[in-house]
Amino acid sequence: MNSKQKILIAFLDWGLGHATRCMPIVDALLERNYQVIIAGNGKSLLMMQEQYPNLKSYELPDYNIQYNGDKNAAWQILFQARKIYNAIKKEHQFLSTILEIENINIIISDNRYGIYHQNCKNIFIGHQIAIQAPRPFKFVEPFLLKQILKLISKFNELWIPDMEDEVHNLSGVLSHKIKFTIPVKYIGILSRFNKDNHSSKIDDKRYKIVALISGVEPSRSDFEQKIIKSLEETNRTCLLICGRIEKQKSIKQHKNITIINFLQGDKLEHYLQQAEVVICRSGYSTVMDLMALEKKAIFIPTPGQTEQEYLAENLAKQGIAIYQKQSSMNLVAALSQIESIKGFKNNTSFLFRKEVLDDL
């Protein structure tokens, strides 16, 4: 590969999932001797900077979406549409500043709609093309789809992290049976984890139940408090990873629960490998990680996030996972049903198709 080729990878700061699913792409590009530059903002950028300290990075403008965890997320985003469009315009303008400094050939943008340039090859990564509206307002979905396709049309290619097979896929109607306006490639699941990895550095196997908390505030903190109470009722030894990216790692014991503010890399992968059950949100990046590790999961979607609700419900219908609403969460009942589900199954054909990078 041409080591002079310079690639910018940009990712949205909506939780950590957009950044973590870019990691396999970054790793594969580095293996091919591309020069990689990362761009983002917030905690996701901090995490990527820690993961790749030798890579040059840029801080992009924040979308600054205000989110109240007690209200429907879809409508909150819709009501802030003007703010989002302004942020897209602002980041597009900021990209010109980066290009004045860097001779970038290729841009890979994970849900950053403004990160494209006419002098580059532009690739958009996304799985939620057909946005799911709340049930009483399904009639607006064609309009929303049209708007998303219009935004994506600025790019040269669309990469969907999923399988094209309409039977063996994770995203369902979110990215299938759609008439796309630009070339599309289904690139397989993107996960930083591998079920065949076994860390010899950690020999603690006592946590058979691992709970992960993710997402934006204040929803993340609200979920943390509710899940602690529900985990107490199980009377089982549990590990709770809170998803709070902080300077120092903290560990505390609360009754039957070990609580850690955050884990990354090998340690996080180890505890997920050892877990018999993972309890978490049904964000798409998390779903891909659990498929890569072939886990059984209890999904509790973020209230009002229609994408997460759709994914959890769809996977539950297939007998792959258990779906519970946060308002009626009962982990004792969910754990009693865990043997009745088949869990995620993975094979090599589902994994990231690295050959798409050869086409660059």
C-alpha cells in the first residue's frame, strides 16, 4: 500500500459506540501502512486518543444536542433539527481548516454528515438510514428517509456495518430494502473484540453477570441508579461497568455488585468473554460487540430511542436476546428466562470485510 495515502476518520460523539466501531477500521488501515488522522469531540475523542496516542487528531465542533432522558429521544432530535443542520454546516466549514494543514486523500465519516470534501474520496459509515418514528407517527418515516438519503448523497460511498443477507443481519429495516442514491457496501460487523482472544493477564472469572452502561447524560446516570437497584435483587455476584470516562479508574463494592467507572481494551474484553449474561442498552455498536463474542444478552433500550427499541424487539422476536423496558425492568425474571434464548452466533462471513479497504 502507498504509505503516503492519508486518511481522515471522523466519528460522532453520541455515546462511545461510533468511536469504538471505528477501531477495527483504524487498525486495518495502519496494518496497510496508511497514514491515519482521527477527528471527533468529547469523550469519544478522548478515548480514541488514549487508544491511539501516536495518531494526529483534531477536535471537531460539538453537535451539542440537548437530551432529556425522560422524553422521547426521536422527537427531541427532531425539534433540534435546525441546531443539527447548523452543526453539520459548521463541521463542514471546519474541515476546510484541516485540509489546509493536511493533504488528505480519503475521508471516512461515521455519522458526521458534514465531513466530506470535493477533493477527497468520501465514505459515510452508517447503519440507521431508515429512522424509526414513534408508533403513532410512522407516516413521517418516508420523509425522514428522504432527508437522510439527501445528506448521504454528498458522499461517494456508503458503508453499512452489517451483513447484506436479509436473513442473517442485525440492523433489519434500518438499512435493508432501501433504494440508495449512492453506491453501498455491506462491510460486515465492526467490533474491537474477538471471541478467540483469551487474555492471560486476568484470571478473575467470578463475574457471570456483567452490566454495561452507555449513552449520553442524563440518561446514562438515570440508568445507572435503576440498574444498581435491580442487580441487588438478583443476589448474584455482578460486575457493573458504568461507562464514565474519567482520568482515574475507580472500583467500589456495593452489596453483591462490583462497580467500576470504566474499562477499556483487554480488560473489558476479558470480563465480557467470561460473562454468561450481558445486561446493556441495545445500541448498535454494543449489539455488534456481543455478536462478535457470541454472548447472551438482556437488552434494556434507552427510553424513547426508537432505534434501540427496534433492535431489542427485533432480536427478541428472533429468540436471540431478552428485551425489557426500563420502566418495568425485572432482572430476576429476565435471568430466569436466559436458558430459553439462543444468544448471538457468529461466523467468519459476518466479520469486517477488510477487502473493502483494498478498493481505496
